[in-house]
Amino acid sequence: MEARLCSVGHGLMEKRSGLMDDTRLTRVTGDAERLAALDIVAPLPRQPLQRRRLGGGRVCPP
């Protein structure tokens, strides 16, 4: 039987301390990462005259 990926985890990590701020678990689709990122950062407070800096990465098991 073939193994298939059916869900994926997403996390928001604080830059300075490296602690996880928020996580999501979604079904695998073509745009799951983008939608999860928008969902995670939407409730964050906005500071005037400052841009949000986000970075993406992939963690793969060895």
C-alpha cells in the first residue's frame, strides 16, 4: 500500500526567542501553506509605520 500525505502542520515562531507562538494543522492542498500563514498572522497587532517580516522554511526529517 502506498503512503500518502493527508495533513500538514504549520507554525509561527518568534524570531528572538525561538518559541512557538501559534500552530495550525490543515489538510494538504495546493495552497494550504499560504492560507495557513494568512490565518495565523491575521490576529497579530499591527504597529504603525512598521512592516511585518515573515520568513518561510521547510523542515524535513533526516
